[in-house]
Amino acid sequence: MKYRKKPVVIEAIQYLREENISSCMDFCPDMVFNAKDNEYDIKTLEGNMRVSKGEYIIKGVQGEFYPCKPNIFEATYERVDDEI
């Protein structure tokens, strides 16, 4: 059997560290600062995941958040009009 992924519109923001940390934290309330590493993690369904500069933070279809590498994001998603 073969299956096709359903087209789903997601919300996302690119994490640029100091440049937009406030916007990222507003978008993703599940971001937590890891003082030991001086980095941010995202509480995901699979546990905490590190978000690195340049990665996208995606809000999934069930309201969950997770980081995504830029090359994967750009190969998987395309921008849509805000009207959807």
C-alpha cells in the first residue's frame, strides 16, 4: 500500500536566538532555558529537544511544538497566504 501525506497548514517561526527570542517564546510557551548549556530546549511529546539557531519551531496539528532543521523545513513546507 502507498499513502500520501495530507496537506496540512502549520504555524512556524525561525529561531534566530537574540534577534527574536521574545517572539519565539511568545509563539512557543513550551520553550525552556537550559542554564547549564546556555541554550533553549522545547518540551515535546518525546521529551526535551534542543532548538538551535536557524531551526524552525513548528506548532503541530495537536498544538504540540518541536524544532525542525532548516533544510528539512524548506524541503517539506512552502509558505501559504494568511487567508487560509
